[in-house]
Amino acid sequence: MTDKKTILEHVLKDEITQILSYSTMRQIKEVVQTENIRAYIIGGYVRDLILQRHSNDLDIVVEGNGIEIAQKAARKLGVQVNVFKNFGTAMFKTPDIEVEFVGARKESYRKESRKPIVENGSLEEDQNRRDFTINALAISLNKENLGSIIDPFDGISDLEQKLIRTPLNPDVTFSDDPLRMIRAIRFAAQLNFTIVDETFEAIERNAERIFIVSKERVCEELNKIILSENPSTGFHLLEKSGLLKLIFPQLSLLKGVESKNGKKHKDNFEHTLQVLDNIALKSNNLWLRWAALLHDIAKPATKKFDENTGWTFHGHEFIGSKMVFEIFKQLKLPLNEKMKYVQKLVLLHLRPIVLAQDEVTDSAVRRLLFDAGDDIDDLMMLCDADITSKNRNTVAKYLNNFQLVRTKLKEIEEKDAIRNFQPPVSGEIIMETYGIGPGREVGLIKNAIKEAILDGIIKNNYDEAYEFMQKEAEKLGIVKK
Ligand code: ATP
Ligand code: MG
């Protein structure tokens, strides 16, 4: 044992003593000891305790009936318990923590499924089926060794050295449950750890087995990678391991640089990941991060080479926003307003840049405000993140121009309130005034009013819009009833 490790274990002892003194833990411990059964705190909670990360959920593994112990502890604590008979688990919540109980299990796997055959087992057997050494640590709740750490795979050293390693032969661990491959990468990204070579090579060898895992589970891990501090770390590992092209081929197609007549385009994979890291510094909004990941997704599909202008990606924002649906569907992401938000940001991501390059006219700003609505601030954040030039002057110039656009956006919004645009003269008013039913004319007049407001021909108020309506109706030959 290294000196460093002794010191760590000493510090840990105090922390563990403290945890065991919390009222929830005291009651659980009492039940365990009265029932004379063996039980342990296990997995993520122990890992996070050592890493000094906050965790709200705690898993307890019981050598015996986990459900019974959960029920008895819940009764003592006066809380409701939820039992999941099929899984052999039970959980309850106290004001400070969510506790899940499970019987220790031994698992054996079949080739075609990640669902194991489960038998009752010992703590040791339960630790053997855990995914990584750092996730297999246990703290005893038993009288004879209360508070001691049971660490059969030297997970504490791996925590200290920031290493991800499987407890058993990695080929077996990953082949049994291929989701663990993405979990390895997720923990590397989340904790800023390194996957040891032997483990990483096994991911490369077993990548194809990811197909037996449900899309939902893959996507859950993908979202955790996206929400980590340095998402690019995770995506680089996914790419390098060969997993990315299997689970998210559109993204892996962004990789690479092509050169023609001495002209190169940038590597859109690297660029995208930098944009994602940039946005991660500013926002924890998962969907804004998805928009960053997808903003250039149609670049491979729209790439062209022109002798004069070099590489172009015309319309990639438009095609990209169309691709969002198929990607969300394929990854089992929700096909709801979150998807629409991502589509909108992908579609609009070039608009502020175009605006900043030209003269910033009121009318262009009004149109951008109208199209982006309440998502305008997120769109501007995405555009800031999208500037990844290595040339500091270029970056400074763009950021400065965006600042001008922002000032103008604020000015116009204060003046014209376009952000939550509601037509000042509604379809009902038009129909009532002219005694006509719903139809093409109503739409034409409504649209003309909207356009006139966005172009600054009239102000965004009832009187000016009403007057404008009258002129439009006259042009269409519609007379008042
Ligand atoms: P987090 O809660 O931050 O996602 P965690 O490590 O607690 O991280 P959970 O999914 O909550 O992850 O799982 C709890 C524990 O169960 C893990 O620490 C690990 O020991 C074990 N575990 C979870 N999923 C697997 C798996 N697919 N294969 C093996 N062990 C697993
Ligand atoms: Mg957990």
C-alpha cells in the first residue's frame, strides 16, 4: 500500500464515520445489524464520496433479501417504499437522499442479449459483475467491520490515478454488456479520467456488439457525454474506438479534410466539437448543446468545389435542420418541442453572421427577431461559440460585430416588441370587418400586415395595422360589409 493511499484512507475514515452518523444511515445500519444480514453501500456513491463529488442516490447491496431490508428501514424512517419485484429491488426517498436496495447477485450472460441470467450471490460475486474498478467499491454496514472499504480490484488506486479499468477481463465485461463501452467513455468525459489501454483496446474489438443495446440506453449515455464538462473528450473517444460510426454515422462523416487545387476545407468534426466545448462553457442546456453538435451536420451532404470560390456548403443550414428529425428519430430522442428548438437553431445559425457581415439594417434585425422569437439569446450564444478561427483578430472582429448585432436587437425589441410577435390585427377582426369567412384573402392581408411591420413600413400597433389592412383590402377589391 502506498503512503498516499494510507493518507487517503485515513481521510476517508472520517468522511465515512460522518456519513454513517446521518439519521437515514443510522436507521438502515440498525436494521441490517438487528436482522443479522450483511449489507454494503456500493458503486457510484462510494466513488463520488472519494472524488468529493456530490451524489443524491445511494445504492445498498444486501447479501440476502434487499426488498425486506428496504421495507423495514422505510418503516423505521416513516417513509414510503417502492418495490420492483421483477428486479428484486426496492427504493425510498428521504428528504436528503434516494436509497436503492438490491440483493447481491451473480450474473451470467448469453451472447445475444445484455439481459443476464441472475442468481443470488455474495458481495464478491456482485462486485465481479460491476463495470469498472472505480464503480465496484463497497463500504461495510456490518457490526464486525463497520465503515471499512472493500476494494477487491484496487479501485482506490485507479481513482487516484484517474483511470477507467474493468475489474475482470475487459473482453468479457464488454461482450456481456456492451453498454459498458459507452459508459467507460462517459465516465472518462465526466470525470476527466483516462481509459487504460487494455480496456480501450477491448472497446475497439467489441464495438460491433453495441447493436444488442437498446437505442434508448445508448442515448442516455450520449446525453451524459454531451452534458459533461468537456464533451469533446467523449466524442473523440467514441470516434477513435469505432463506436461513433456505428451509433451516430452522420456525425462521424464530418471527420476529415479534403484538398483540391491546393485548397483545403476545415475538419468539420473538430470544428463541431470545439463549438460544443465552447457552448458547454456557457450553458448546461442539453438541447442547446445538441444544436451545437448538429449545426454543421449537413456539411458533407452539401459540400461542393468551385474553381473560383473553393469549397462551399451552400444550404447546409437548411438541409441540416431537415436532418434533425431523422437523427432524433434514429437515436430515440424526443420528437417534440425540444426537437423543434434544435431544428430552429440549426436553420438560423448563419443568420447573425450574415447580418454582422452586411450593414445591420433595422428590417433585417426585425426579421431575425421574428424568426428566432424567445430563442434569440440562445441563437446568439451558439453563434459566438461557432467562431473557432485560430486567428485572434478574426475572432475579435466577429465577436465585436455580434456585440453590435446584440445592441441593435435590444434597441429594436424595446421599440417594436417583435420577439413574441402577435399580429395587432387578428384574422377574426379582418373577417368581421369585411364579412368574409376564413380563406385565402384573410391570409394574404394578415401576411401583408406582418411583412409591413417587419419592414418598418408601419409600427407594431393596432391603429397603424388597421389602416394598413384597409389599404390591402382595397387592393384586393374587398369592400366593407
Ligand atoms: P451516475 O449515477 O453518475 O450515472 P453511477 O456509477 O452511479 O453513475 P448508475 O447507472 O447509477 O451509475 O449505476 C450504479 C452502479 O451500478 C454503478 O456504479 C456500477 O457499479 C453499477 N452499474 C451500473 N450500470 C452497470 C452496467 N451496465 N454494468 C455493470 N455495472 C453497472
Ligand atoms: Mg448513480
